[in-house]
Amino acid sequence: MPRSPRRAPGLLLLQALVAMVSLALVAPARLQPALWPFPRSVQMFPRLLYISAEDFNIDHSPNSTAGPSCSLLQEAFRRYYNYVFGFHKRHHGPARFRAEPQLQKLLVSITLESECESFPSLSSDETYSLLVHEPVAVLKANRVWGALRGLETFSQLVYQDSFGTFTINESSIADSPRFPHRGILIDTSRHFLPVKTILKTLDAMAFNKFNVLHWHIVDDQSFPYQSTAFPDLSNKGSYSLSHVYTPTDVRMVLEYARLRGIRVIPEFDTPGHTQSWGKGQTNLLTPCYNQKVKTQVFGPVDPSVNTTYAFFNTFFKEISSVFPDQFIHLGGDEVQFQCWASNPNIQSFMKRKGFGSDFRRLESFYIKKILEIISSLKKNSIVWQEVFDDKVELQPGTVIEVWKSEHYSYELMQVTGSGFPAILSAPWYLDLISYGQDWKNYYKVEPLNFEGSEKQKQLVIGGEACLWGEFVDATNLTPRLWPRASAVGERLWSPKTVTDLENAYKRLAVHRCRMVSRGIAAQPLYTGYCNYENKI
């Protein structure tokens, strides 16, 4: 083997500097306190405390209104202990010596009625405070929902030093969300998503403090929801009999979400986007005509016959009993009028009603009837923005979801100016992928950047990151969602002043690795690596 030539000291120094620069360029996302989403108020002190996986535990405070009978918190304590220690114990082993000073315990105190057995709602209180001080840390929350958010924050404070010792800074945190509705939309019609994929998504949502799963469960392509009142809807409208969500599946999703403080809002979009409905429910859709000849093509729901409303009354009665949330999303977008215009029965109906040739009035007639059904079931409605744009007569409190990217600030001004609550999703369509760090575009959105009074801006209850399913199934849903959706999560949780992109990148790189360590196949932000590589 040839001998290496001797190198001059200056050359060695230069090579060392180059190596240092190279290492900096591919620096790992290091385990350190990197809170995501960033809390409302954080004081992190330089004093370090050490945690022994063998000695540390999470428990109820003696003065808490919740106790060991609160299965929601008991389950959360177990879960977060594993998030803090489980991965590291498997791959690093315990520290070789006992370090002092020690943090021995995290006590969780619920100060008001715990709501342990309840489902979360739009008005759920997610406020919490966290004080980390030797020897006991204290997490206080008014309700269990705040405790869940505080447990996530605590888990993010813990990291391992270079010796493998679990470490946490003495800290004081006071936190609450900026918006009460922070959602992720998944589409299970265009591609069926297995239940385990939905549950994994709920885990990732909790890591990012999202609290609404907007379940766009059916659409033109397939009807996977298994109705007990109308079983043929899924028997004939699903991709196959194995591509359905049974009542047991739905209950599993609802409970899994509840234990993580996440609401599940189902969407049953009508009168358009309903081709799959027609396969299992005869006479529901409008027959289309070509030059007065009936074809084999069907259009939107037929709003001219009483059987339509009898069907929906029974169907939504079932939905209101299955899904505990106060809201049902009724869709109402992209209604095509051509089929209605071609149908002689629809034409006669419109003439009798005095609608002339204005099909928006027919749409309004239909939507108003559906809203009345939902109201009679003591539920509230969410609709897409076209329902508002087409001047449908809406009940007070109907929530308008703004999804069209053109002039969405103007749309928010119009919706809130009319006194309706609004959800913003227009700038956060994550299915519209692009090369590079597009998360920055989602992060830079300011939801309240529109002309309007303070009262109007208070009507914006939050937003949603939407992942439509034309090109998404279980194989790519998770990396397409995360960590891009994390940017939306921070925008909806953190104060308006949290906008520093450089700081966000550093924290998000660590948070992405943290999600990977917890089994979430989140895609990388850029070049680099995690201290623990993907074991998923």
C-alpha cells in the first residue's frame, strides 16, 4: 500500500476547517428543546435537571378533579412516558451514572370539572400551564384537553445530552391556542384509507396540537361509510365490500380521536359529488336528458321530489347519532347545473316554484331543506363557500369554509361581514405539491389579514390543512402531510407574532425527527439527518 504523503501544518488546518464547514452543512436535527407549535409564553432557564427513566413517573396531583378513574389521562400518562423514554431506551440504553439534580415526577392537576368522559367540542378549553422545577414538575389545566396539550409540550422539553442522560431545562410555560378549530382534512372516497392509517394520522395530529379531523368520508368515486339504515349505499357504492368503514371502525376512530382531544367532523357532500350515492339509493340523483331524451347519466341529487328529503332525514338522523360532534359538514361545493337544466321534471318544478331559470334558487331551496333537517337534529352545519356565494338563505351560526385560493381574503371579509363564522383552508391545500420547502408558504399565511372589524376577525374560528385523495393513499399520505401540515399547525396555535422562518426551520427540523422517532414517516425538510435514523 502506498504511504500517505506528509501534509504541511497549514494544509492540515485548512482541511480541518473545510471538514467543520461540511459538517455544519449537514448538521443533524439534534435532540434539544424545540417546541412545536411554539407556546404563548415560554421562560426556559439555564439550570438543567436530569430524569431517570427508572425513577420518573407521571401522576395525578392530589388536588386534581381528575384521578385514576380518568381513563383518558391514565392512557395519556402511559403514552407520553413511552414517547419520552421508549425510543431512547431501545436505541441508546440508560445513562451509565446517576446525575443530579433530579426531576422525579410530573404531577397533573385539573382545576375545573375534568370532562374526562366527554368528547371535545369547539368550545373545549385547551389552556394549560407547566412549571418544571426540582424535584417535581406541575402541569395545570382547567380541563383534560389542556392537560393533553401540556403533556405534548412536556415531552418536547426532554432531550438527551451527549452522555445519553435524559435532560430538561427548568421552565415556565403558559399556553393556549390562538384559534379553537385547527383541522386536517382527509379524503377516504377517492382512495380508501385503512383504519390504521387514520389512527396514525390522529397520532401525528396530536403531536402538532391539531384538534379536528375533517373526515371527507364519501364522494363521487366511492361510498365507504357503512350505513345501518341504508346498507346498499356502501354495498353498491364502495370500491369493494372490503373497502368500507363498519360501525366498529367508526367507533374506533372516534374513541382514538377523543383520547387525543381531537374532534371528528364527518362530511357528506351534497347535492353534487354524489355519484356513488346513486348506486345504492335509487331515485336519489337527477336523470340527465339529451335533447329531451333520457340518458343513462345522472347529475346532482334531485331536489324536486319529497323522497329525497325523506331519505336525508333518516340518513342524517343516523349520522347525528353516530358522530358525537356538534357539527356536520354538508359540502355544497361545485354543483353543476347542466343536468338539472336538461331535466323536464326539474324545469316544471322550478316553474311551479317561480324560480324561473335561476338554478341558484333551486340550489338554495335544496340546501335550506337540508339545513332544516340538521337543525331539527340539534346539530350545526358547515358548508363550502359556494353555498354563501350563491346567496343561499343560511341559518345563523352556519360555518362557511373558504377554500378557493383566488381572493380568499376578500371572501373572508364578505363572510364575516355577513355575520357568519368562517374556517380558512384556501392557502393550505397540501395535495398541491411542489418541489422545495413549500412549508414556508403555508407558514407565512396570516389568517386574519383581511379588511374587517375586530368583531369580524373574531368570527374566523380557525383553519384546515386539506389533503385531497386523487393522488394520495396509505402509501404516501403520511409523508405528504408531515411536516408540511406542521407549519399550518403552528400558524393556528401560536401567537400572531411567531413568524421567524429561520427559527421555525431549526425547530421544525428537530420536530420532524421527533415525529419520525415516534413512528410518523414525516418527509425531510432539506439535507441533513436525524440522530436516530428512520426505523419505520
